[in-house]
Amino acid sequence: MKKRFFKIGAALLIISMGVLGCFIFIPRTYDVPPFNERPGTQYWHLSDGDRIGYFMIDGTTLAKKSSPIIYLHGGPGGRVTDQTIQALAPLAEDGYDLYFYDQVGSGHSDRLANIDGYTVERHLKDLGEIIAKIGKEKVILIGHSWGAILAALYIADHPEKVEKVIFSGPGPLLPIRKKLAHIEPPDSLNLQEPHFSNQQGNAAAQNLRSQAMHKWAFISGKKLASDEEADRYCTYLFSELNKSAVSDTTRQQTATGGAGYYAHIMTVKSFSQVTDRRPQLQNSPVPMLLLRGQTDNQKWGFAQEYLTLFPHHTLTIIPNSGHFIDVEQPVVYLRAIRAFLLENNV
């Protein structure tokens, strides 16, 4: 009898392991929009051999400004969207050359064979090369979410290269000071919590294979899934996370193809390795505009730290907007940026 129960138990264990293996090792598909190259996309070839895709809008020649605008998208692993391009395109009428580029590992840009190469320092190096290729004395940076973190780190190293900076829904400066998340905003700002959280989005999107992909990448620095499968999962994940990024959930942005999963998780992994550049940012001379949606999902204390480090700042709270201000309030978003750029006649 014991042998029989043992055989049944062993058989059930083998079956369970087989089922588990199917969930982990068999590739999955996700019903997400495909990634299509944007007409007019151009490419930079960087010194390490990688190709960075970008979209440029020339400023009008009659009012040409000396400092071009470079937009830094969120994520990590996000990409430039048509929505963002449309929201900022009118700035070209004011004379600004506009550059929108997809960071390495996402969108139109190359995926790395060695995923350990996706680090904050790598993104900083790429930004420095891109600014050198543009060839202007100074630039204006617009950084959204993770892009704001990237912009701040670049300014810490090269303040002389940045004319002005705009932080939209900035993420926490690195290395993250978690205690800042507990700082309550002033009542006068009338900030509100979003209807959904990032934790809910992650929980809704995760499955056994995605969890295995994440763990295997962190432990071994290798890809369990192909870039194509992993990126489609990332698009699916971002669609769920986007529920926490709007004030009005009926305006939730469906993520478009092109997200970069390995760039996302491995860059985040490198956050803790970043050298603290707060001493270099203290009393930064670069004029700064901080835009924040009324229901932004980023904690107020993280935004407040930017205001502390950049004394020449303007804070604008956008009502009826979440993390994606350009999606919910594109007119107000553009108006605030234009007003800031007009100061000191940049």
C-alpha cells in the first residue's frame, strides 16, 4: 500500500513539475499592439556600435533658437509616443529644434545582447554622445518620470551644457532616499492619490513566466525569453501600470508596441549602484520647471527634493491630471512649458 501511495505521489509530483515547467519555459503571447517604425525616423550610430532611433522637428528659421530641446522619455524601457510628439511639436513654431529619441533597449533603438549593459551610467553616456552629435553649445532638457532622473544626473555632471530643464512627473533622485516617500505635501497644493497603484498594475500583469524572466535576468544576466516576447510582455505590463498614471481612468493610455523589457528591469537593477550626485546638484544654477499632475503617482517627497536642489525653480501643479500630463491636459502642459521658456528669452 505504501509503495502504491509513493508511486502515486511521485507521479503527481512529476506531473506538477511538468505543468510548472510549461508555464515557465514555454514562450507566451500577448494581445498588444505591434511595434511599427515611425515615418521620418532617423538614426544615430554611437561609439559602442549601437543604433539609436530618433525623430526630429526643425524649428522655424524666422525665430530660430540657439538651444535645441531634447525630450527624455520615461520607463526605463519606455519609448517616445506620438502623443508626446504632438503635444510638444508646436514648440518648433517658436524656433526650437526638437529631438525625441528612444533610449537604448526600447522603441526604434537597438537591443543589447548583454543585458547587464543596461545601466543608468550607460544611458548617461548615450545622452552625452547624443548632445555632442547635435553639436550645440547648450541644450534644453525635458525629462518625464525616469527621464527626469536621467536629466538631473546629466546636469550634475555637465551643468554648463544645459540652458534650462523641465521635469515632468519626476521619479526619485538616485540613489533613492526611501524616507522621502513619507513626506506629506502641503494642503495648499490639493494633491490627490490616483485611483490605482503601480503595485496593482504589476500584480495584474505578472505570471509565472514573467517572474522567471525577471529572476533569471537578475541572477544570471541572461535572457530567458527573446527580446520580442519580453518586449511584448513589457507593453502589456505598461498598459496595466498606466491605470495609475491618469486622473480620469476613462483616459487611460493603452501602451503602444516598442517597450523594452530588459532595458526596464536591468536599468532599475542598477539604480542602487549610481554614485550620489546630490552634492553636485546642490544650488544648481540651471533654471528648472517642475510640472506635476494633481494625482501624480510619484510621491510628493521625491518631487520636493528637486525643488530643494534647484533654487531657480518654478512649480506648476496641473489640475485634473495624473502622471501623463501631456495625455490628459496637453494644452495646459504646452502653455506651462512655453511660459517657462519665454523667461529670460531663451
